[in-house]
Amino acid sequence: MSATTLPGLRTRGAASSAVRRRRLGPGKPIRFGAALGPVLLLVVWSIGSAAGWIDQRILSAPWTVVSTAGELISDGRLQSNLWTSAQRALIGLALGIVAGVVLALISGLSRIGEAVLDGPIQIKRAIPSLALLPLLILWLGIGESMKVVTILLGVFVPIYLHTHNGLRTIDSRYVELAQTVGLSQWDFIRRVVLPGALPGFLLGLRFAVTGAWLSLVVVEQINSTSGIGYMMELARTYGQTDIIIVGLVVYGVLGLLSDAAVRLIQRRALSWRRTLAS
């Protein structure tokens, strides 16, 4: 009997093992799964406002916020302030990316460069960029330069750290192969270094875009005359919570769209990598 049942047991065991293997990992992506959390939050907010559990002076109802956003769009205030904020964020982000990549290449490809640069950057990493605001205001005033530099400081550190780590973790076999085939320094950087550091750079870019918007929120509330932060600060003066929430929603949407764009670039540029998420 054991001889006749063993194959069946083996078949069932193999099938069960296959099922267990298929169940490992996070599973298939849920369609529109990223919207589930915000939708639930909106439902709770709406129910609380309609039932009177949320004081309108503390948190305006969703329909009030939507109505206010429509008014801001109709008179052009939202678009004008949004354009100003986007310019500041993009300029600071672009300068921070360039600074972070250049410093990472110098530090990652040269022991002398690493000895000179890595220590000060690690010190900067331990100091929040917003803690430097008093010095930046003394040095640069309260104009656009101070705002852009603050965003730059919030951007270049994650770019540097992750790109530098990507450079340091390149497989040594690729370096030996490049030496064997006699690649020049420029070809070595272009064919080995940059592709090898790309995963780290893109990971740092995700942190950088978030850091850019976080820095922007703060600097726009310091003696600004335009921008989403200025609009929110003015609304705080007059107790207009609906405008403040419109500004917060705009910042949140900009952050989500920026992160989604970087993740899309990440999937396209690193499609050759086999990971758990893929």
C-alpha cells in the first residue's frame, strides 16, 4: 500500500510546495492601490464633517475646501502661486542633483576626494537644512537666493549618499574587465561607473524630490510675497483654514506626482533588474 500511495503523496506534496512558493512575496500589484489610503481618509473626513464631529473652525469640510479651490483657480491666485513654488523647487532640485552627483563622483572615484569631502558631508547630513536658516538669512538675506540654497541643501545630501554608495558597491569584476580590455578613464566612467551607480542615484532622487518640497514649505513662509507657502501664511493670519488645506493638498499632490515620476523612471531605467517588486 505504501508503494501505491507514495507517488500520490509526493504529487500532493509537490503541489502544496508549489502553492506555498506562489504565495511568497507581496503578490500581484493592486490596481489603483495607491489611491486606497487617500480615499479612505477622505471618506472619514467627509463623514466627520457631515456628522458635526469635526469643528469647521479647526478643519474645514471637504466640500468647503473644493469650493475654495475653485475660487482660487477662477481668480488665478492658485496658478500664479503654484508656478512660483514650482520654479523655486525645480531650480533648487536641479542644482542639488548636479552638486550631489559631482561630489559623489569625486568622492567615489578618488580616495583623496573621499577623505576631503565625505567627512564634511556626513556632518551636514547630521545637521537639518532648516537649522541653517538663520545663517543663510544672514549671508543671503531673505530673497530668492536663500530659498533656492535651502532647497539645494535639502536635496544634494541624499543624492550624494546613495550615488556614492552605488559607486562603492559596483562589482569588482566589472572593474577588472574594464582594465583587461583597456578602457580609458572616460570610457570606464561612461560604461561601468555611471550604469553601476544608476540604481543608487535613482533611489537618492526619490528622497531628494521629497526633500525639495519639504524645504519649500518652510522657506516660502519666511517673508515671501508669492508661492503656495505665502498663500497659506496669509490665510493663517485671517484664520482661513480652507485655504491652508488647499495649500497642503497642493503640496501633497506635487510630492506624490514627483515621486511617481521618479518611480516610473526607475522602472524603465532598471527594467533589467529582477527584484521582489517586479
